[in-house]
Amino acid sequence: MITFSSDNISMPSLDYPQVERWIRAVAAQYGYAVGELNYIFCNDEKILSVNREFLQHDYYTDVITFDYTTRTRVNGDIYISLDTVASNAEQVGVPFLHELHRIIIHGLLHLTGQADKTPETKAQMTAKEESALRHLHL
């Protein structure tokens, strides 16, 4: 089951049934079914708090993924700061919703085992995000 919720911020205007179908299709492309997947939209202060409390990182970020995936079923909690998504979209010159969709799938890709800590894995992540975005039919 995929759930979308918000923490102290308005829910973004998305076609949630379409986004859910897209998430499931991307997961299947990597050999996974969707189990319990929770997207929590929040503001910068909340994601900073989560980053400090659970990861001991003292900085803002766009997404934090908690991975509870089992063999072939993605499970996790994905926190997304809509504040940072908006500023990132502005910085790279893309619409907010494009950047939000990219971050939604970024979190899912982490649950399928994709890392992004080295230049090589970051390039692979970006290519997979772009591929997934090309298949989003909104």
C-alpha cells in the first residue's frame, strides 16, 4: 500500500492515483512489488529534525528514505521537504512538479538498492530518475 501524508504543510497538488501506478511500475521494472510505502511531505524544519534525530546529520535535504525493504518487496518511509524541492526546482530551472516527481522516484530507487554517494552511483541514479520521468504519463 502506498500512502501520502503531510506533516505541518499542505499536501502538494498531484494526481495521486496516477503517481501510485507510476511508482508501482517503476518498482516492478527493478523486480520489486510495493509493500508498505509511506511518503511524508514536510517542510525544511521537519526534515532537518528527522535528519538530526535519526541520521545525526545537521543539514537540510530534499529527501530522507528509511528502508524496510524485504527481498522483493519495497517497504519504507520517505520524507520529502517541499521547501527544498521548491528551491531545487528554481535553482535548476524546472517546474516544481517535475522536481517533486523526480524526488518521489529518487526515494523509491533507494529502496531498490540504488545508491548515490559516489560520482558513478550518482550518475546512475540520475539516469534512472530521468528514465522513470520519461515514463510518467500525466
